[in-house]
Amino acid sequence: MLARLLVRLHSLLPLLTLSRLAARAARFRGPGGLLIRAFARIYSINTAEAAKPVPQGYASLGEFFARELKPGARHPDGGEERVACPADGLLTQFGSISDALLPEGKGVRYSMEQLLGGPRCAQPYKHGRFAVIYLRPSDYHRVHMPMSGQLREIVYLPGQRLPVKPAVIKAMPSTLATNERVALHFDAAGGKFCVVMVGALNVGSISTAFGIRTDANVPEVRTRWRFPGPSGEKRNRGDDLAHFRLGSTVVLTATQGLADWLPERREGEEVRCGQALGRRLSAPA
């Protein structure tokens, strides 16, 4: 009840304006890294992992939020036969996709078409697998490749910027499919997978490793970039894929027969980027 009330309250607020103000605050270059020091202390961030010294190595909170880590701080477990977790955070949901629907909460569902931007994008994932990872403010906010693959399409889907905390998502399941998001589609040996970057309240921008950034060069209309044949960039498992400036959620989907989740995974557990999330069902190339 409280979560629904919060969602309704947020729906009355100018969320895009608030998010833009948050983005400006994240770019603020305050003296002595005051914002960075305060943020790191409040959220108990392990600054020893950061690639640069904290706070002097970062000109703004936004730069610190999108920080890279020291080599080896995140490394994908196992080999190509494993599906690596794409991000640090909480594994809030995972399972099977039924008839192009994502199950949510007590029998409430929203469609893959809503999430991915239409029937053509959603059709390959019918009866496939999905996982949802919520990135908390304390988490590392770069997203990495869960499997090796070749980029085929990037879809930008404008939308709201409602909060995506697990309690809110339980109350309003469709939030993940109606918030602003960027879906990156890949071909892999034996199938396809998609990494969906879901925006939220106070997310300054979503940036991809392919030069597409929502606060800079993307109009606020549905936009597609297609990469047919050999033009799609190949990325290896564990490679940097995208990042948020101020947190959000990642949804990973895989086609039927490509992957399945490990039996030891549990909803609500804390996961780390690179940790084995699932196993490949088809032989990797």
C-alpha cells in the first residue's frame, strides 16, 4: 500500500525536471570532493576498488558514480559455458518468460513487447529466460557483457522516471516496461540475448560503450540503431557494455535454449558483476 502511494505521489511530480537537476548536481565540481566524500561515506562504498584515488581522481560525483574499478576487481567466473551476472546489485527476480510475458509479483504480468519496444524485438524471447538486477546507490554502476555476442540493435525507449526500488516494482510491475530504457540486442552462439538498461528517478544518463548516451545525442522519441551483417561490434563476456550516472536496474533476457539459471540462485540475494548467474545450454563459439 505504501509503495503504491509513493508511486502515485511521484506520478504527480515533474520527474524529468528532477532528474535533470540531479544530473546537474552530479556534474557539480565542488571543492575538495565534498559530494564524493559524503556519498561514499553515507553508502559505505569500498573506495579501495576504484581505479583512481578517491576523491581527488574524480572531478564530480557523476564521474565517481560511473567509476571504473582496478583490474581484476570484477572478473567473470568460470568460462564461456557460464552466464556472468552483468552488474552488482540485488537479484530481485529471475525465471522463465511465458508466452512473451514477464511474471511479476502475485500473478501480475507485463509484456515483453512493452519492455523491448514491440513484437519484432520481443518475439525471439518467447519461452526464454529473464533476470532483473536492481543497482543500489552503493553498487558499482558499470554493466558488463553476460556472454560473448555481436551487437545487432540498440533501441532507445523514452518513458517515465519512476523509482525502481524492489518495493515499488512489486506494487507497480509495469514500471520496468514504462520507464525510460535502452535495450541492447546481441547475437550469440545458439541464440540471442538482450541487456535492458532501465532508467529511474534521478538517473542522470544511460551511456553505452557504442557512443549512444541518453542525455546527449538521443531525441526523446523511440529510436533504433541497427547493425546488420559484420557491422555489429563483437564484445566478449565480461567486456564493459554501459553505465548509469546515478543508479537503476538491468533486465537480462535470453532466448529459449541459450541459457538457464543456476539452481543455487535466489531472489533477493546480493550478486556481483561477473558472478556465475546461469549456464549456457548451447555450445559457445
